[in-house]
Amino acid sequence: MAKNPVSQYLTTYAEPEVLLAANISQVFHQALVIPVYNEDPLFLQQISPAFKAVTAPCLLILVVNRPEQASSDKIIKNNELIHYINQNLQKEWQQQHLTLYQWLSDHYLLLVDKNQPDQLIPIQQGVGLARKIGADIACQLFQQQQLLNHWLFSSDADVILPVNYFNACQHLTNKTSAAVFNFIHQSMDINGTTQLNCHTQQVAQLLYDIKLNYYVAGLNWANSPFAYHTIGSLLAINIHHYCQARGFPKRAGGEDFYCLNKLAKLGAIAKLTTQIKVNARLSDRVPFGTGPALNTICQLNTPLTEYYYYHPDCFSWLKLTLHWLSKNLSILLSPHTNWQHALTEYCLQQGLSQNNSQSIQQVLTWLGINKLIQHTLKQPPTPQQWPISISHWFDGFRTLKFIHLCRDNFLPSLPLYQLIETPVFKELSLWGTEPLPDLQANLVEGLEAVLIKLRTT
């Protein structure tokens, strides 16, 4: 008899910590995983509203981790957090580097101490391994029927969670493999402390938020099925699909992107309206993401002119390519038809130049379309199967690679004040007939206007 996906995953691919977690006796209704590195204990207050709103016991899994090359001040910060938890919470259970505490009267906190010298995380596996350890523990508890909900929540220590956080997935069916929360970057923490304490940081946050939302709006306009944010602090994952996807990849960054890319091939990705507030803070905890991006923008002399965005024609070319591929299975299967010639004809019909058509052909060649054609000839899909086949081949990773190949070879990026003037940007942002903001006259107000438009697409 075949094993179920959760059992098979735990046996073959899970981290060793699941064997320790198997000895926990408590039962939990929900579980949230947060990897923690170089954090102040105050973040626990920011996530507590989600727990306080639930009467049944829930579990917060904190994986306190540090890479092998961590500096002494960050090691001290980790030690202070562990000491704070140990001093202020009642210990309920412990085995090796896993300790369960009672938290907020009715709930529990499981501390996974990957901060000790014999437990360090390899630098190249970073936050990905930390997130995977926590998620694997949740899977183990689910398999033992000690975690009752099949939605696994994943976030970070820089968020403020709403009171309806754990209810956000109630309406989703088993056909949904993951859900992505709505989010907004904010400048204040729970104590009212200003995080973006100067004009430069505020501008940097807005420019970066525009970049994130512009990419998703562009994919949505291009009819890509991968038009959602891929941020680890915003995830809820169906445990069955998580195990089928073999968990979070062990990477120092981008583990959320690659995990969602796998999950999108196993089920639908839902976009939730429930909003999480994310502190827009300067940080070097991971090699890329919000913190490093804000650091980079703040170092520019004139961010408005020096911070660049994908050329909007990247999305035009993507839209055209996705449409052409979805409608031309017969051409790819025909030994008498040249796909380059057929694509050129379509491009010319859509108003593109001969040169631009050849550029798209080159990008598709770099992406491996000839291997796709060979595979399709060997195992021809039915017309009904073809849309799924093409979305699996042209997945989130290949979509991003398509955009980057266009940018690096044919369509140079451009600053925001030029981008918003383009017809494609106005179309994908649903700008309509409203006048464009004068970014030179009032930068913050203008950036906020652009961001609002992109968020509503």
C-alpha cells in the first residue's frame, strides 16, 4: 500500500529535528513557523495578536539560527533572545535543542536552538534550512494528529500579524496548494518607533514597493499564472502539497520563490485579502530581499534617477510569447513547420518589428524551447493538456529568466520617471486618463500615487 505524501516526505526528506518533535505530547490547532536571526524579543509582541484572537492552543515554532560566519554582535543578539524566552516563559518539554514553552496562557512556543556551535547552519543553506526545519516539525505533528489544521503558516520576525490571521485560509479548498497574504510595508513598529526615520529611507521603501508591485502587475497583465508575490513572510501552505514539493529548498535566500514555484505546479496559489504589515527596515540578514534592497537604494545619490525598473516591453514580449505558445501546439508538433517563421509572422501581425521578433526567438532559444519541442514530439500532449504543460515549462523561474534575458540583452531598464510615461505601464497599471504625478515637484506624494495604482491592479 502506497504511503501518503506526508508520511513519505517525513521518512525520506525531512530534517532530523522531526524525530525529536515526535515526542511532544500537546495538541495544537494551528502552527506558525518563523526563522529568527539577530532579532530583538519585542517581535514576539508584534505577532501575538494573531494568537490572542484564537482560543484553541496554537504553536509558534521559532528556529533561532545563525550562519557559520556570524559576527559576535549577532551571536550575542541570538543568545539574548534565547535567554529572554527561557527566563520569561514556562518550560513544558525539552529534548536536545528543542524546547517547548507555554506562551500567552493558552498557546505554545517551540524554540529550535540552531544558535549553538554544534548546531550551526551552513552559510549556503541559511534561512531556507531554518524555515524547512520549522515546517518539517509542523508536518510531523500533523502526521501524528497533534496539529489539527493542514495549513502551515510561514512568516518572519519583521511582521505585525492581524487578529484574523489564522482564519484567512478557511475558505480555501484542497485544490489550493498555497496562499499568499496581502502586505504593506510600514514605517512604525508596535512601540511607535520610527523605522524609516528619514526622507531617504521613506523614498527607498516606496521605490522598492513599486518595484515589487510593478513586477506582479506586469505578470498579471501578461496573463502569466505566476502573478503573485513570493515573500516568505506572507505564506500559508497546504501541508499535503508542501510534502509533495519536498519542502523548502535549503538556500540562503529565495527559498520562498522556489518553493512557491513547485507548489504552483501542484495546485492553485490563492491571493488573500488579509493584510500583513511588514516593517520596512534596513537589514543584511539575507543576501537579497527587502532589507538589502533598501540598503542599496539608500546609498544612491539620486534614487529617482539611479534606481531602475524592468523595461515595460519585457512584459509585452512575455504576453505575446505566452499567448503564441498556448495557441500553437500544432505548429510545434508539425515536422513541416518552422516555429521561428511562425512566431515571426505572429509578431509582425502584432505590430512588432522583425528585429524584435528575432530577439524573442533568441530568448526562447536560450530558455530551451528546442528541448521542449523535442520532448513534446516524443510525448505529444492533447490540446486539453497543453495549457498545463506549457505553464509547467514556462514556470515562475523561467518567467523571471525570460524577463532578465530581455533586460540584459535587448531592453535596458529605465528609471521610474521614464517608466510611468510609457503606454505599456499606463495599461498594466490601469492608469486611465488621470494625469501622471510630478515626481520632481513632490516625490513622496508622487511615489505613493504610483504605488496605489499598482496595488489595485
